[in-house]
Amino acid sequence: MPKDTSIKSVLIIGSGPIVIGQACEFDYAGSQSARSIREEGIEVILINSNPATIMTDPTMADHVYLKPLTTKSIIEILKAHPQIDAVLPTMGGQTALNLCLEAEEKGIWQDFGVKLIGVDVNAINITEDREQFKQLLEKINVPTAPAKTATSYLEGKEIAQEFGFPLVIRPSFTLGGTGAAIVYKKEDFDELLTRGLEASPIHEVLIDKALMGWKEYELELLRDKNDNVVIICSIENMDPMGIHTGDSITVAPAMTLSDTTFQKLRDYAILMMRSIGNFAGGCNVQFAVSPDEKEDIVAIEINPRVSRSSALASKATGYPIAKIASKLALGYNLDELQNQITKSTSALFEPTLDYVIVKIPRWNFDKFEGADRTLGLQMKSVGEVMGIGRSFQEALHKATQSLEIKRNGLGADGKGYKNYEEIIEKLTFASWDRVFVIYDAIAMGIPLSRIHEITKIDMWFLKQYEELYTLEKEISNYKIDNLPKELLLEAKQKGFADRQIAHMLNCLESEVHTLRMDKNINRVFKLVDTCAAEFKAKTPYYYSTFEAEIEKANGERYVDNESVVTDKKKIIVLGSGPNRIGQGIEFDYSCVHGVLAAKECGYETIMINCNPETVSTDFDTADKLYFEPVFWEHIYDIIQHEKPEGVIVQLGGQTALKLAEKLSKYGVKIIGTSFDALDLAEDRGRFSDLLRELNIPFPQFGIAETADEASALADTLDFPLLIRPSYVLGGQGMKIVINKKELEEHVINLLKTIPGNKLLLDHYLAGAIEAEADAICDADGNVYIIGIMEHIEPCGVHSGDSNATLPPFNLGEFVMQQIKDHTVKIARALKTVGLINIQFAIKDDTVYIIEANPRASRTVPFIAKAYGEPYVNYATKVMLGHNKVTDFDFNPQLKGYAIKQPVFSFSKFHNVNKALGPEMKSTGESILFIDDLKDDQFYELYSRRKMYLSK
């Protein structure tokens, strides 16, 4: 059955600002969906309030509305576009589904003659209403855990009395496990029940018997109108039941499942999908399986939309779920669509993997002082990484190397825990770093049976860990000059980094790299091909591994490398790694635009990144994608293989920037601003000397490396003081202190967490106004300021947490001229080629410099959306030397003001101080357009501006 020809125009609902539990996986899905529908010649209208993402780029849809996700906005759009035939709400996570339901209840879709595609209302209601879902499963004979729903406090108490503890409380209609909890003790029940009832928009919770220690699995499904169903991917949670899947370490394909049970899970999943409604699209189904020989199965939930895991499953298999789900929603059948990777088989083809995927979440607990760091049913992670390897061990190592938490992989870096009580505590109360602690426990000699008893992690995974530790011990008996080739190869095949092996051998990382080259142990690249190489893949999407040499009949030895190097001129763009507070999806936006601009300049583009949630790691964004850790060893091996003209580091945030020094040292050309200029801006001492030369004011400051030095400085600088470490992102570790006691406490804490760091002590300009400017500068010193923004909150609140207005709303002409002059002078003095962001504090009509960052900033996507100009495209062309700033015809369009509003995820962390200060805490942002300053929303923001200011 071909597509429904009555559909000419589709409204896609996005997922809004990024919050914990709903991150950029849904922007990835929405972006894919918009492209997929437009390929069919169908108009796409998009609503989403998030300015930081590629999804809301003007190139993504025919009409993009950066509006709040409310039924009021929906009505405005439907009035402006009476041609809209259908709405697709399954790409925008729970936010989009809830908005779609609200519009349905208000009769909006009916009033405007718009039909729902990709899901039906009945399916949303059944799957979100815990009681209805339970009844449905009973009717179709799919096993469930003993459970009852409560809509009041009294009902909940009665159920608890009947079931006994431990219990699980799950609110209806929430996302990311909001309000969900495991209750172990009677004393905690009242508070957690009340919290659950309040979290549910319909004040309903499901209370079920806790299946603690059971294994957890997920299946990703697609179904067409003809009722064909394919299972795209099976995912096993290494962490057992009791930890939200978004906070679990997950593995694909499932590793410890018997084939018989897998077939049962398939049958149940298909039955569940078919029974919740007659719609074409995607579903995610979650199951619990008992950890004994019986392998009893219990269905947990089904989500009739693309899920957090479907982004992961798409990247894991190379099968673009959102793209195909969108085509199915338009009426196509699976057998009419092409497999996007092979281009020769149909989409009615279940992917098979000849590699292993490991996903590890990325947390940001350091931003939430006082937060409960144990993991449970409520999701707390802010991003994730994915490692691809030939074995579980290799994939696990690559994922741990991708996290950017100053670890080199599992063990062998001198950073493990050595205290028995601490290790047992972290295993008992699932900690965010449990993936590392398991290794430390084995190294300490704690038996696997004891680790299994505490964590309930399957013995198969624990034995994999044990093998890694055994290998580390064996290698540690050797020195660099007598390490056997077989052992070195085995360590590399199991994912150990060169610097971990150097730690074992007590030598330098470069010596291990040289030894590898001498022994011909080179990284080879393999295609991610959806079909275990049964059919030829056409898509250049690679991961790396190590293979033993193959010997031909003529005695020639070789390893099989599937990445063919062309003779075209190439550019590598370094991605931004996992999302975290301070470095979010904005840098992914910049990377994607950088890739597209380099293509336009005639380069073959190569992307290196390890974040499965984003558009930059889509297999058809760059000409070649290396899904690898943004980790020196991997990058250098790819550079050696591809031999690019240079590497772009200024689009991937601090992650890519941190690698600039090493690239420069190894003679790799950095495209755009040189490493020396990047370093000059980061080194506060050198930077202030430069400002002195330029006669530009900056707050008085000093540099300290010990608490004593800091104390001596305080005598000359005057309190309040702002303390900040060098080379950090998102204001990490920044604090305002008002006396010597606070100063000493904070300095000692900082030097403990970031040893060897230089600390800057600035005199804090109390009551100053903060502003920032972004600009593009070329090699000839031409500078164009793309935008100046004024923060509504006073100086002292991190720029990422401030409401910021574009253009400024009360800076006089004299101040604006200083900002412009300073920006041009600094951009030229730093020999910037590409983007630069400068932050200012304004006091008594004097403009002081807080800092300068010669790279893409968090605000660039916002300014580009507000003014309707592709600034990253222009900046990349300038970096490549393809254009001068003067070549572009800048024509910003903005009526009134645009306000960048931060969005926080404090609801996930009870008892956390919500006050704002110099360390960034927001997880996302939205954009608000106002016509003038009399707008009520602006007035409210301005009147509250000082309320949350803290130290």
C-alpha cells in the first residue's frame, strides 16, 4: 500500500527544552522525521520552543515555529496554515504526546480537520494510564507484576498494607520516571506516595510489587498498516530492575538471554503493539525477566512513540527508526521502503549485529550540591555515550573512554577506589560510577559471587570484567621492551587504551603507541552495516577495532580495513561528546552546520563523535562518520588513516578545544584560530596582559595555586571575590566568597577535585550588569558582531543560567560603543579566525571584560534563530579560508526582542539548593519573542532578577 496521497501538509510537534528525562534524542528523531516527510514532497510545519537544536533550523522544515508548546500556539499555527492535514506527535517524547492529548480533549484537531498519524489517541491513553494498561495485558494474557492503582492517599496506604515492602510507585503520564520511587521501608511510604500523586497530571499512581534484581530488556519495534512488524533491536540493561533504563548501562544485542526467552519476548512485544491500536509507527517495549533458569517474563511498559532508546537503537544498528516510522505514518509499508544502509534490501529486514554496543549514561551530580546520587526509578542522567566494539569488553572500554570524566577506561589509571567500605557502599546503593567500582571490587579481591549478590548484575558481565582485570595483572609483570605482541594485541582487542597499558608498564603513552606501530598492531575500521556483512553496505559509517593479521598463500600479511581513503581534500570536525550541563546540544548544532558548510566548500567531511542522541552522528550528515570516543588515541589514529587538510576544533565546545594543544604538538593543522590564540584566551595571566596592552578594563585579579597564596591575594583584592579554575566549562567550580573562612574552604575543596589547577581570584563587581557578544573574524581582521545580548539577572549568575535579551534593552549608546570596540580589538588581538564569544560586566558606565572564548558559544544557535541568519555556515567558510567576512551580505531580521530562557531540572533532585550563582545548572533553554519591553512576561522576569542570586 503506497503512501496516503490525501496528506499534503504535516505538523510535527517537538519536545521543547532539554530536561533530564527528555534530551536531544527527540530532536534527532524530529529532524530525521522532517527530512523523511519532505522527501515525499509533503510540506512540514514544525513547532518547538528550543532554539539550541538543529531541529528548529530554518532548513529543517517549510515553516518553523519557535513557540511555547501549548494548545494556544497550536491554534495559532492551524489558523495560519489551514492546509495542515495531519499531525505527527510521536517524535517529541512525552511532551508532544501530552500536548496532542490535550488538543484532542479540547476538540482542536476536530475543529481544524486534522488527523493524527503515527499513533492513535486510544494507544496513548492505554499505555500511559497504568490501570488501563494492566487490564489490557491481563486480557491478552501477557504476564504483569502484581499491581494496583491508587488515585488517593488512602487507597495507596491500603494497597501497601496488602502487598508489603519493597514496593514500586509509578505515576501515570510522566516522563523519565518523574515521581517514581522504590519504597523499602514503611516510614518512607507516605512521603513518596504523596510525591507520586502530585507528579501525575491525573493524580494516579500504580503501586506494584518490586521485582528487585530481575533482569531488564527492551525491544524496539516498527509496524506498518499491513500489520507487518519488525524488531529493530534488542537491548539488555546490565543494571537489573530498580534503576531507570535512562540511568542504566545498556548493551545491544541482548547478551544473557536464551533464544527461547528472546522468542517469547518478541511474541509478547508484537502482541502488545497490535493490541494497543491500529496505527503505523514505532514502539518501545520493556520487560523484566527472572534471573533464574525459569526466565519468567513480566511486561513493564510500552511507549507508542520513538523513545530514548530508539535513538540508541538507530545508531546501534544503522537502521534509522524515526525516518522509517515517519514513512510508515504516511501510509507506506515496510516492504516498499529501502534499507537506508544497503540500498538494496527492503526495510522489512531485521538488522543483525556482528559487533556489540554499550551505552553508558553521563551524570552531572557535581552541579547539584546535596543531591541524592544513588540511582533509582527516577532518571538523573543528562546525556549518554555509546561505544562500538567487536566484543562487550572493547565496547565497554570505548564507552568509558568517551565519558570525559578524566578516566582512561576501566582500571589501569590509578584513579580507582581502594577503600573496602566505600566500594561495598557504592555497589549496594547503585552509584553513578558503579561501572568503574565493579572493576575496583574485583581488583580488591572481592569474590564475583559477593558482587553478584549485592548488585544482582548477571554473572556473565562480571566474568567479562574479571577477564579484563586478569589481563591487566598479567601485563603488569612486563616492561615496555619485553611485552609479547600477543598480549599487546589482546589488550587492544579488549579495548584498553595506550595510556592504560602505559600505566601497567610504567612508561609513556607515546612509547606504547610506538611499540604498536613497530609490531603492526594498527587500528582497523569496520562498517556499521545492519546486516552482519551479508549484503554490501553503501553507507560510510565506521567504528574501530583491532584484528590479528591474516596471511595470504603468498606469505603476504594484512589486516582487513573497510574504510577506504579517497584522494579528495578532507576536513575532520571534532564533535562535542556526551551532553552535559554547560555543553549541550548547541555544539551539536554548530558541528552539523560546520560539516554542511565544509561540504559546500568542496571538502570531503569526516565527523568523529560518540554521542548517540544527536544529528551529528547520523550516518548521512557527514561524508564519513567515525563513531568513536573523542579521545586522543582514537582521533590521532583516524587522522593518521585519513590524512585530512586539518581539523576543526572550535565547533565542539570545550571537548574538542581541549585536544587543540595535542593536535598542534603533533603537527596536525587546526582549521581557524590557532592553538596559541586559544591558549592565550584560556590562560588568564596572558590574557590580562593582553587586555592591559589594549587598554581594556578588567576586574582586578590574581592567580593562586595554594590556599595560602589565595589568602594573601584576598588582602589586596577586597571581598567579595569570585574564584574560578582555569580550563573548565559551564562555570565548573566557580563560587563567590565573602570572607577568608569561605575562601579557604572553597580553595581547598577545588584543589582536591581539580589537582594542579591554577585558580583565579577576581574582585567581584557586585551589582554589575552582564552582557555578551558573539562575532565572526577573518584572517584579515575583518570583524562582524553577530549579536550582543544583555542578561536580565545581575553579574554573578552564570551566563547559561541567565535570561538574556537580544538586542540589549537598557545599555546606553556609550556602553554599546565600548562593547563593540572591545569586541573588535580582542578578536583581532587574538588573531581569531572564525567565531568568538566575549562576556562583559558593566558598572558605572565602564565595560569590563570577564572572559573571551574564541570558539562557537552556547549562544550562537540562539542568535542564528532569532535573526534568521546561518552564522555557523559563514564562520566555517571563514575558518576554511574560503571566504572573508566582507563576502557575506548580513541581513538580520528581528522584530522586537528575543529572550533566551534557561530551563532547569531541579524537580529530579529534592533537597537541592535552587539558588543560582557562577556555576551553571540549567539543562536546556527556550526562546521567547516579545514585541516590546511592556510585555508582561518580560516585566515578570525583570522584577525577579535578583531573587535567586547566590554564592
